[in-house]
Amino acid sequence: MPTAPSTCCAGALEPEHETTVTTSGPADLGDIRRRLDLVDRQLMALLAERSRLVEEVIVYKRAHAMAVVDRAREDDMLEKIETVAVEEGLDPRIARQVLRAIIDAFTLLEVEHLGPDA
């Protein structure tokens, strides 16, 4: 019985990187993996950009003697990412888990720079 095409990754790639699987057979696994590698590279570029922004946050928090952790901000971010995930066709549990890991990793960097009691 035919199934509807999956929309799990809708919008994840720019249109020039999307391919269509035809009825003649699935795309080549090597090609799919190359596209996954490209997406992973794009993710790393975005994480590097986020890291630069977190450095700005560290400078700001240091100048204003602010605490490292802002649970209200984190909760708001996690709630919003679930909505974005649904809009993009991504399971919101994945989005929440990934963002939680990103927040935790960058919080460790903030603690290294500001100290745990900042």
C-alpha cells in the first residue's frame, strides 16, 4: 500500500539541494550521504555563528554583573522551538532535545568565562 511522502525535513535544505525520489527507484545512498554531510557542515557554520553571539552575551553579562543561567529565557526558547519545528515539519521532541543540548553546551562556556556564581 503506498504511503504519503514524509515531510520530516521540509525546508531543511535550500531548493537547489533538494532531490526528488522518482518511481524508478530511490536516490543513490552516496548522494544522500553527501547531502547529509553538507547539512552537517551548515549546522557547524551556524553553531560557530551562535558561538560568536554567545561571546557577546558573555561580555554583556560580565559588564552588567548578570547571572549565567536565565531559566525563564531557556524555557521560552524551548517552547518557541517546538512551534518552529512543527512549522518546519520536524518532530518537536527532536528540536527540543537538540536545542537543550546546545543551550547546555554554551552555558558551560559561559560558566568557564564568568564563573558559576556570576
